[in-house]
Amino acid sequence: MKYRYFLFAAAIMPVFLLLNQCNEAESHVSCDCPSFHGHDRSNKSKETGLLKEWPEGGPEMLFAISGLGDGYSSVSFGEGLIFTAGTNGDQSYVFAFDMNGEPVWKSPNGDSWSTSAPWASSYTGSRSTPSYDNGRVYCLSEAGRMGVYDARTGKEIWAKDLAKEFNAPETEYGYAESVFLEGDRLYVRPAGKTGFQVCLDKNSGELIWANNDIPGVEGYSSAVVFEYGGFRHLTGSSSDCYYGVDITTGRLLWKVDFKNRQGLNLTDIIAKDGFVYMTSGYGKGSLMVKLKPSGESFIPETVWQSELMDNQHGGVILHEGYLYGSGSDSRGWFCIDFLTGEKIWNHTRGKGSITYADGMLYLLDERSGIMTLVKASPENYEPAGEFNVPSGGGNTYWAHPVVCGKRLYVRQWDKIFVYDISQ
């Protein structure tokens, strides 16, 4: 009898060891999202094995992070840490937390932003999402200070006041760009008189090139990079236009005049095969152009334009030939054909920010805080669950949600709420 028991125990022991290893692996959350909207700025997570339908009340909340202060910064990841930014009083900060939400470090990033414009003075707080790269964290404060930190310790490596260095006028709403890194280069838009779009050495902050051929004052979008016509195009916005420069030299390749009644271009462009989509609220709408090569530059030719999906700042996603996002004057959530501008469907309730993972759209209403799961399909608007994200003390849910490590991260002012969305 004892011998049989020994054989049974020996047989099942590997199973117990395997289960234990699986549990340990699941407890270690891996996450690949080092910057705003990910490596390629597509805002599409590569996560799989996620819930395709939520239970009543939504997925389980794992924990909440608090103490961030004012702000709309989203989250990024690196070194097994969560990064974000916030403002407390007259000081801007960059934060790091472990994957259980415990604080690791908190480092100052200069004075917080303020403005004399009465209509903008209530929109205080951080905007930019920190970018992680090769052991360092790079964050542009809302006041225009570029701070670089050791990812593990938070020790400042170098910093520059870009607004001052490039002679930039006061921004109406503070800097909001999440900086782009590639190789040894850092790309950022001070919107200054001596450097509107610039490229810096990421290790030292030394200037590599500056472009001053872009009209207008600060735009609030973040860079998207794409290859077309023999060039790598680094794109951005000003109050007057969207533009693309040669990422190697900074030379202006193309420009599209795009000015709304507020002079606020906040949404990142979407580019594919030489087609460039741009959108803005405040009475502007959507525009698709095709870049026509012309010598060493490009001529943008209009393909279609529409009043639909006039996106303010919640972002737009391209998936399998269709654009998804929300409108402002044209209310609600949209699915639009990328190449024709044809409206496929429109759900008229609400507007806000968006992200994508595993065939599903995550839609966050900016006023109510309702998060809705919707199938990314042109067939129809098909909700698969929703829940209310708690308040973190602010009035609006403007930070873009993030899916990473089979978790959903939602920032609301002083707090980050983290949900388990694994299948």
C-alpha cells in the first residue's frame, strides 16, 4: 500500500510543480508599452487572450494607485515598472510604481504650468506620458522642461528648459506632447522661435537639428513616424497645420493647412501607404490627403474631407481599413471607411478616448467615466459590457486608457485604476 502511494505521489509531483510554475509566471506581469500609444504610436495593443465580454459591473479591479496630483498623463512601462506624471501645487513630478501599484520613486520635473488666460487656467496638471527607453525615462513637463531619469532609481540624468532654450511663446494650454525616441535621438516640439521641431541627442540633450519652417504656435499632438517615398516622415502639428519633416535632417517634406476656430490641433495623424488622415474638433472635421512625391518633397492632395468624427483629443484608431473614434460637434462614436470617408456606423451617445486590443475597442466616455467594450467591426456598434470607472477627483476622464500585461489601466486625475481583463 505504501509503495502504491509512493508511485502515485511521484507521478503527480511534476503536475504540481508545473502548476506552481504557471502560477508564478502569471503573477509576474510582463508589459510592452514603453511610450504613449506604444512603439508604433498606433494605440493598438498586441495583447491576446483577453475577455471578449465583461460580466455585469465590469472586470475585476485589482488595485488603484493614488497620490498623483493633477493631470491627464497616461501610463507607460519599462523595467517592470509603471510610469506616469502629475502635478502637486507648484511642482511637476514623474512617478514610478511596481506592477502591484506600490511606489518606487517620485522625481521633480520643474515648476508646474500656469497661464494668464482665464479660459485655460482651470486645466492644470500634467499632460505628457513618460517615454521609457534603454533604462531611462524621458518626460516633457507641461511647462516645457525636458527631464531624463534613471528608470530604476528616478535619479535625474539631465534636464533642459526647452521653452526657454528655443525661445517659445507661452502656450495656451501647456505642453502635451509625449516625446518620441529612436536610436540615440530624441524628437520633441518646443514650438520656439529658434526651434519649432527639434532633434536632440538623447544621452546629452545636445541639439542635432532644428526646423523653423512650421507656421503657427504650439500644437498638442504627439509625433507619429512612417516611411513613404524614400523618406521617414516625422509628423506633428501646430495651431495652423499638420506637417511632416525628414527624420534624419529635419527638412520640411510637406505641410497641410489645418486651422480650427480655437487653433488647437490635438489628435495624432494616422498614415498608411502615403495616405495621411488628420482630424480636429472646434468646427474643423476630418481630412484625408495622399502625398504625391515631387522631387525631394511631397504635395498633399485631398482625397476626402468630412465634418464627421471631428475628434478633439481622444484619439482615432485604424483597424483593417476602418477608422474608429469619437466626434465633437458630430456627436458620438464612429466607424468610418479609411479610403473613402464613408460613415459605416455612428453611436450617438458620448465621446472620449479609445484604445484597442485583441479585436476589441475600449471606449472611455470623458464625462460620465463609463468604459464600454465594443467589437472592432464595421458591421455594427456591438457593446460587450460596460462599467463606471471611479473618480480620482477630477471632472473629466481625458487620460487615454492603456491595455498591457492583460490589464486595463485608466487614469483619472489623482488615481490610476487597474483591472484584470484576462480571459
